[in-house]
Amino acid sequence: MDDELEDRVLYQTYVSHMKLMSKFAVGIPTGLNAGVNTPLGYFWRLMRAYALKPEVLVCGAVLVVMLVYLQAVDVWSRTLLGRIQYTLGRSTSKFAANYARDKLIPNINKRVIELKAMIAGRPTNTKQDEEETNIKDTKKDEKTDGISVERKKSFRKTMSTSQTDECSKKIVGVTDPELLRKLDQLLPITREVRPSKPGEKPPPKVDTASYLDGDKINYARLLTDEVLAVDRLLVEAAKKNMDVAGTTALIALLEGNKLIVANVGDSRGVMCDGKGTAIPLSFDHKPQQQREKKRIREAGGHVTFNGVWRVAGILATSRALGDYPLKDKKLVIADPDILTFDLDDHNPMFLVLASDGLWDTFSNEEAISFIKERINEPHYGAKSITLQSYYRGSLDNITVVVINLKDRKYNISENKKSV
């Protein structure tokens, strides 16, 4: 009996308390109680009768929780699908990156060696070196053509390979421009790149000595010419292989206390000076930049937002090596920006050169701070920051090069992760 009485008292107390709280929570100002006939009073009565019922409030809270949950699942699933697509898909930019690496760096090294020899007064074997280089390039191109035969077949739009080759053999000995033009019109239409016609002139060869300003090398002009020359070769090779992808370039050249950095695209270099400050060595070429946007529009293109700002809604960088569909219309160019730094003014500890996969998840300052704490690791922190960028959700290729300049120890460590 006592228990039942206690339950009733507790129940009455609970009901009284809830009534009091309800009046306090949904109580309305005096102006709204003035009369039911007022529009505001009528609206408030409807709200209390329908919208502010406990079951309505509970259902609303459940819906909000479900929406938040579904949004979180959607973001997670899109990230997961993106990872799967990047993992299963083969990035065609590997062809462009490997081609630029195999051509560009050796060419720059060769030019610098020749120029150093000229300054020192030593003879150079330029012609012999060119002949050897041409022979090696021919062999590489033959291998590349052999590998890409099967790929080209799928892109044929008219007649077979044998017919095209047969027609090509017949015109080898013909030199009359008018006859060549007519024969060329009879050839099957394909996407294969043919040799230059008689009216087309190859780019003029630049005399190596022209890069000398007295006893100093004009690295800005040298790097610009070499980058553009390799880009022309890459575009021709990419057309033959039906490879529309491209690559970026970030070149750091050390000469004594001078650091010369050339950049094409959205790879980025950052220097940690003696005070631990992050100093940019390059600036990303993005289509939304005022200078780049103006150039693209003057070339007849446009910049649109598709996840990120893109050239013609396709490419997220406004400068690149390769990418010939956009290169033919000059919407994307390969002209590098070049900056020169005096290392005596900065007393640098190390340099970080990395592709945009790192900078999608790290700021300049964060990267410098991260590497500074791990500079004594076997890879100078390059491996650690690459993995950390991947763990943070970077979906792009991540390449990181750390150059340790502390006490002028020019040690280099590179780490890559393809996502």
C-alpha cells in the first residue's frame, strides 16, 4: 500500500513538473494571449496543437540524426570509391612523367657540362654526343612504337594497319610537295601522327654558347628552352601512343650558393631557412589565377568549376608537359616560371620538392614542421610525410624529395606513393 501511494505521489509530482515546464517552454507573450482572433495568436495555437507535440519533436530529431548520418556515409563512400578507382585505374600520366624524366634531366645535365667546359676552355664533343643521343632515341622510339601497336589498332577509324603502311611505303621516294599533298589526301584517316610535311620546319637548334653571359650561364633561358623542347617531343610521342595525359615539372639546380628553381604545373618546392621559416620556391599554376585565366580566355578557352577550377572543365593545372588536346589550342602551355635564390641569405636547413598529392593535405608550414622533426630519419622524413599524406586522405600521386642542406650536406632522399 505504501509503495502504491509513493508511486502515485511520484507520478503526480512528475506530471505537475512537466506541466510547469511545458508552460514555461511554450509560453507565449502577453500580446499573443490577447485574443484567439488575432492572426498571430491563431498561428501560435496551431503550432502548439500540431508542431510542438512530443511525438512530432521526437520524429524531427530522428530525421535530423538520419540526415547527418547519411551525409557522413555519403562522404565516406565517395572517398572509398575514389580510392578504389585510383587503385584499379592505371594512370596514363606515367608515360608523360617517365618520358620527361628520361629526356629532360639528361639534356639539362649535358648542356650544363658543355657550358662548364666552354667556360674552362676545354674542347667539347657536341656533334658526337648528339649523334649518340639520336641513335639512343631512335632505338627507344622503335621499342615504344612496337609496344603501342596493339593500342593503336583500337583507335583506327578506317582501314587496317597494313593498308596504311603500304601507302606510306609508296610515297617514301616522292619529294614533290603538290604530289605529296594529293597522296596524303588519299591515305586513310587515322589519329596517327605522320612525319612533318616539306613546308613545316623543325624548331631551330640553339647554339650552346648562346647560353653564356660572359663567364656565367644564363640558367633561366637554358631551363626554359630545354623544358619547351622536351614538351614538343613529348607531345609528338604522346600522339603516337594515343596518350592524352601530361605531367608537371619541378627542377631544382644548385650551383655554388645559388639555387635555381623551374616550375611547370602544380608541383611545389618549399625551403626551410635557418630560422625554421617556410619559404616558397615555386608557385602553383592554377587556372583560377588572374594571370592564367586571362591567358586562357585570350586563347579562346574558359575556366569552369568542376570540383576544382579546371581549364575547359578538364585540367586542374594551367601549365603542364604533354596534355596535347589542350596544348594544340594553347589553352595549356609548358613555359616554366623560374626563381633564383641566394643560399647565403637564407642559410637553409633543407628543401622539400613534392607533387600536388602532398600539398592537398599539407600546407607549406605544416610540411616544414613535419620534416624538421624527422630530418634525422633514414629518408630525412620523406617516407614519413608521404605515408602521412596518404593517411590524411590524399587521392593523388604523392612524390616527395627532401634535400638536406644542413651544414651544406647535399644529401637527397626521394619517396613516392602512387594512389
